[in-house]
Amino acid sequence: MNMQYKVGMYGGSFDPLHIGHLHDIIKAASMCEELYVVISWCKGRESTGKELRYRWILNSTRQLSNVKIILIEDKAVSKEAYNTDCYWEKGAADIKRAVGKPIDVVFCGDDYKGADRFERLYAPASAVVYFERKEVPISSTQIREWAGEHWDYVPDVCKAYYVRKVLVVGGESTGKSTLVQNLAAAYRTNFVAEVGRDTCDYAGGEDMLLAEDLYENLLRQRVHVMDAVKLSNRILFVDTDALTTLFYADFLLTGQEEIARCRKLAEAIHAITDWDLVLFLEPTVAFVQDGTRNETIAADREKYSRQIKALLDRYQVDYHCLDGDYLNRFVKAKELIKKHLRIDTRW
């Protein structure tokens, strides 16, 4: 099939990538034998790193075999500073050098139409084609301000970066699993269940757990969060974290070497895990024995609840306490999510 142009170029910072960019890339690629998508980057001046933007574009355009991605660095101290002839001219020269062949057409948004900037930089060797911005009414600025309000314009490949993660912790039988499932249903999203429940059930109860079971809990929980965040709708709810597993290591294990190993693993996982909101459930609902829960903890729920809080405090985790009945916890959780994460149950 004959293309209108041999070599084309479409550039931008793509900070971040949005659906409007993808519409333009698809249209430009359909007009060229080769399309060079140029990512302009500047260390310390961006909301997302160049590596993220590269993989976002790469994985959004794999179906377009004629698209090639290149990165061009600019060293302006601000976007305002970049918006001068000096930086634009250097950028155009860098792009031409990186492409290494005549550029027949340059594609850009029609917000530049009439400024004559691209014509001065690339014409007459290159035609300049403008795409209408209003076709997809979104901008990177809007998504940077808060992606959750423009979720439908965020490409699927980018969404995991913007998903807010809510951790629900607390002692045994405080309603964690119920709350994460209810919140996930209310916000039309995913939740991650406590891996330890399955491990405990397989072992025949908490008293029968081995150190290896706790190592498995730590690793599997982390992987489950990593997988779930990729498929979540603005927010992900997680039941239990590495520090709670560390509490159980101290409570259940007797060998100091095993406890030390579990602590190192828990601390390592905690160090690479960020929570946007942490909800701590107080032991103010009835204790339900499901066959796996510890009767020692049941006999003094306040004591062990304080121990988990002490761990959170030691590792400088900010958390909000929820008490009362199941309804009060659900309502309060939604209030905190709206206040701290700007996410509501209205779309």
C-alpha cells in the first residue's frame, strides 16, 4: 500500500501519555512508511520518567510496525525557558540528527497553528500537518493535576501508575476482608485478599504455621498487589501488609533466626511498597472464629491490636483508625478516600 509520506515525525513530552496522543500517533503512522515518535525529556522537570513514557508508547503502538521511538534530551530549567527559539532550534537539530534521514512530514497539534514555528524549523524540506486537539478533549496538564478525574482518557498501559492503593490492617476478626470486598464493589475495582488466610487453612491453623509459610505470605501478597494494580479502576484495596505478617512472625515463631529472616524480608518488602491511605480497624466488632483464628489473640484483642499499631508507628506508617460497627467503618472509609485521595463513588 502506498503511503502519503516516506518518513514522518511526531514529537512531544508525552508527560504523561494520553488517549489524544494515541489518536494522533495512529493517524500519523497511517500516513507514513516510517513514523518517528520523539519523546522530549529533561531530568528533574517531569512528572514521569522517560523510561515510563518510553514503555507506555512502546506497548501502546506494538501493532504499528512502522513506528520507531527515539528520546531527545533538553536541558532547559523550565517549560517556560524551553519555549524560546534557541531551545526549539536545538531540539529540531537534535531530532534531525537522531532520525538520520530526510523528514518528509512533521505532525503536531493545531494549538501551534498560525505560530509558524514548525514551518520555520522544518519547512520547506518537511510538510507540516496539524491534528485537531478538540477531537480528544484532554491534555497532559489535566491528567497531571489528577488522573482519576479523567480516567477514560488515560491509556490502559498507564493506569497502574495512577492507581491509588488503600491498605486495610488490624487484628484478627476486625472485618478487614469484609471491608475491602465492600469497598471494591462500591468503587467498581479490585481488591487483594489476605494471602495468609489460605496458608493458614492449608497448615491447619495458625499454631501449625512454619516460617516458610510466612515467607510465602510476604512474597505472594506483594506479587498479588503488583498484578492487581494493573487491572484496577482508579483505586485498589488491600487486606494486610508486610508489617502485619511481621507481627505474626514475632507472635508465632520461636526460633530467633527464623524471626530475624522474616523481619528482614518484611522490612525489605515494606521499603518498596507505598500506600496512599492506610485504614486501621479497631477490635470493636464481634470476634468470629472461622477455624483458623488464634484464641490467645481473641482473649485480649486490644493488647494485640496495640502491638500491630506499635509496628506501624515504629516504621512511620501514617494510618487512620476506624471503629464502631460495619456500617460506620464503611461510611468513614469512603469519607477518608474522598478527602485524601479525591476519589468518589460518582462518575
